Amino acid sequence: MSENQNYDVVVVGGGAAGLSGAMALGRSRRSVLVVDAAEPRNAIAESAHNYLGREGINPLVLLEIGRAEVASYGVEVLADRVVGLIREKDSFVVTTEGGRRVTARRVLVTGGVVDELPDVPGLADRWGIDVLHCPYCHGWEVRDQKIAVLGTTPMAGHQGLLFRQLSDDVVLVVHDGVEIPDAELEKMSAIGVRIVHGTPQEVVTEGDSLVGLRLADGSMLERDAIVVASKPHVRAGFLAPLGIEPEPFEMNGVELGSVIHVEPTGATSVPGIFAAGNATDISMTLLPSAAHGDRVVAWINAELAGEDAARAVAEHRAQDFERPAWEERYSGDNLWSGRVNVQLQAEATDMAPGRALDVGCGEGGDALWLAAQGWAVTAVDFADAALARVANQSTPRLR
């Protein structure tokens, strides 16, 4: 293990959400470590889209630019994988696969999302090339082409609806055991989406080019692109010892993947652990993920600022109760009014005089009033200068 180091925030995952959050924290002068396993979900894609100002950029180039930008604000980026996370007093101990061990006041989880694809031979080999999932991410690139939509869930009609906007030749291939609602099938028919039934046998290629799908009956459906609903799952086993487990992400009763449940602030069920981006919402594309990382760290930074202020107040109060400070205070002009506290006056006026102890009597306003009412009063303070002021005004019943 390397020597322990302390950070305000450790960010797990160096994708759009993680780097965007790290940028905002670095610009707020927080000490930040980004631990990135170098397994971005979109690494296979040639280009990223709908990212304003960076349209069409290669995803890996985008991340390279992002790492350089966060580094300019003092953020450290470590190529490693988080394998352990435990709470230790008011912070967390983060352990990496490479043997790094650091402490963090807060942890932001933004990585670990992987896509589960339907079990169709050859499908995974074309993932991110001509096997697509998102009409907004890559739909424009396959416009006017021959598209197959794999109907692996009852919600497959949604993809058929969106890709039909982009091409006149869309075929919905409904897998065995999947029941598409009649209303959805009617929509598909009405907008010109052809429907075939049966789980495809394989994805057929020739060289490095997609030929199409071998259908259940053995026939060939020639296609230029295949659309599939992947199931994104967040893998963050290091969170399990703290009690954080991914939960199913469902829509209309259909399980579409798994996510880390968070509050609107990005907070998880464990105070101090936050999550952002695809790890919390499978529908987030690149730009919303970056925006979410930026938003969540605003809450993290606010928490840290409040914590810093509370600590400063405690230190200030501790200094205030040091005897020399109070001696100095009582050596100048009077600090207080010299009048009795109104609450004491209200409570004690009708009481029979007895014995009273005034701890921290200060300049003696309360003690002197009690003595004037006939009480035998002992006034105590650790500042000699304060007691000297009381003594100058004391009566026989006050000591």
C-alpha cells in the first residue's frame, strides 16, 4: 500500500459525469481524486452526439480533453479500479486494485455501468458499430437505411416508433415469448413498420460488414443496422459492505436494467456517498450525465462547506473559552448592560430569597440583582477581571 492521502472527494469513474463533477469541485478548490478503470461504456463508438460544442467527437478523445481540463484545476486522475470502501470515523477509506489507499470526506460514484445484450449469436460483436440502442445517440447515422428492431421486451414498439422517423424500411423482429401489446402492434402497422415473429438465429456478417439477421425460419433479413434494447447494469460491488445494492430499474412493469437509488441531491442511503449519471438513471445520454455530475457535486460542495463552517465555529468557541481571551475582554469597557436577565427576573421575583450560585457571572448583573432581593449569592467566573468588576459593586450578601 502507498502512503495514505486525504481528499475532500474521491470520484469513482472518469466518464462524463465523473469528470464534469470533478471539474466543478476543482474549481471550488476542493481536493479531488478521480479513480477511473478506463472502461467507458461508449468506448466502442466512433463518435458522440448531441453534446453541444463537441458534436461528433470521438468519445475517447472527449475524455482525454476532460482529463486535461480537470487537471488544470488540481484534480488528480488515477488509472485504477476501486475494490474497497469502508467508513472510518467521519470519512471513508477507499482502496484500489493497484494498492492505493486514500481517505475521503465524500465519495461520488459515477462509473461501473455495463450493457447486457440479448443472447443472439454475433450480436455482441457488432455492438457500437451497427448494433445500436439509442435513436438520439446514433439514429441520424443510420437514417434511410434498412433497420431491424429486436423486440426483446413489450416496450419494443417504442424503439420502432422512434427509428421509423429516420427510415422508411424498419422491421420489428419479436422474440419468442415476448408479447407486444395489440395497441403497439397497431401503431407499428399504421406507420409502416413490418413485423416478423421468432427469435433470430444469428447476426450475419461478411468480412467487416453487417449482412443482416438469420431469422427463426432460417431466412435472411438483410439489414444495415440492428437496434436492440440493452439492459444497463451498474456494477459497484465495493458498495455492498456499506449496504448499497443496485436495484432494478423498471418502466411499465418491465425491468430495463439496474441503478443505484439516489435522492434528488444524488445522495444514496449512506450519508456521505453520492452517485450520478448512468449509474442512477439508465435513460441519461452523454450530455445529461455530465450535467447530473455537475449538479450533484453542488450538493456535495455545499455539505462540505457547511461542515467546514461548523468546525470553524467549534474552534472559535473553544478559543473564546480560553481564559486569556476572557481576561482581555473584561479588561476594557463593559461588555454587558449590567441589568438582570429578564427571564431570571420573571422567575425569581416572587420566590422567597435563599442561596444562589451564579456560574459564569461575568460582570455580575444577575448576581447583584439577586443580592439586592435578599439572596445569599456566590458568583463564580474564571476571568479575574470579571470578578474584580463584581467585587467593586458587591453587597454583603454577595461573595
